[in-house]
Amino acid sequence: AQSVTQLDSHVSVSEGTPVLLRCNYSSSYSPSLFWYVQHPNKGLQLLLKYTSAATLVKGINGFEAEFKKSETSFHLTKPSAHMSDAAEYFCVVSLLTSGTYKYIFGTGTRLKVLA
Amino acid sequence: KAGVTQTPRYLIKTRGQQVTLSCSPISGHRSVSWYQQTPGQGLQFLFEYFSETQRNKGNFPGRFSGRQFSNSRSEMNVSTLELGDSALYLCASSSDTGNTIYFGEGSWLTVV
């Protein structure tokens, strides 16, 4: 069965320090993987997606993620955190079932950025 | 290109009432899906519509229903509201060939 696990429910970093949000997935075939960000009182915004092209994916706002098949991981990183990065982040796996895509959402990681 | 538009953004209803939420997808997108987001349950899939037909359905009671119109706009309805229906309702759309879903800003429903 396909699943996605976000290993940390909360992460705190200081402004200007690196960000690492961890995501592991379980899939019987090559998945499509996404990271979304949700700022307070907002919808989910697509940060980046992996769809079996380059394993290092660059997204918006300086975020990137690396697909590691051997580790079944898709961790999200950013070299230097900014106060505006404080939000909730969701790792998502999509799978094609009976001709339609289904999406499995992680439980989210709330990122806090300290001044 | 305009994004996914949801209306209304905020609303307050009384237990037992019903509510209708609206979603306009990105132009050209024919798939529209709905999600409920609560602090305790996270993001839960309600249903998906494609070309006016419900294609997938989550595990919600029959009080939750939806429909899609020929212009791909979608509505969801919740009847006989309960306090537990208080949530952020998110709509997302995707193109026929893509597997990326794009979300609207959501509709905040409070049931009192």
C-alpha cells in the first residue's frame, strides 16, 4: 500500500539557518511526489514536484527536494530560512489507479522560524 | 491565468442548517476535487468530479454531496450541519493529462 510519512510534526529553526523537512514514502512503483506549503488561513500552494525526471527538484522561494529511491525519501530543504517561511508543509504522493490520480497526504510539518 | 476560486471564504452556520460552497477551477481544468481540513483529522478527501460525473468518493456520510456543471465549476453541499463539520473546505483542480492539483484559498465553515 502507498503511504507517506512526515517524520516531524514541528520543526523550529533560526532565521538564516538551513531548513530540513523530512518525508518518507512507500510505493510499489515510481511515484510522483509533491511538497505543498500552507500559510495561516490560506490554501495549499505547490512548492515543487518530482515526476521521474531529475532527482533534485528545485521549487519556489529557494526550496528544493531530492528524490532518493534507495532511501524512499523526498526531504525538503532550504539553505537559509526566512521569517516568511513559517507555515505548514505537506508531502504528497500521487498514484494512478484505474485511470485516475489519487493523492495521499502526509500529516504535515509545522515550521517555526525564530528571529 | 486565474487560480482556483472558492466562495464564500468565511461563513457561520447553525446546527441543522445546510450550506453550499462553490469552486471555480483553473481555466481548462475539468477535474475538481474537494477536501476537508481540520486540526484533528488533517486533510481528508471528500470527492472528485470530472466532466460533471463523480469519479471518486471519500469516506464521508451522505450529508456531504457535490456536483459539477458543464463549465467545470463545482459546488459541494452539506446538509443537517453538525458542530464537527466546522472545518476549512478546500477545492483543487487539475488538467486532464496532469497529475498536479492546484488548490484554492478554501472556505472556512464554522457551525455553531
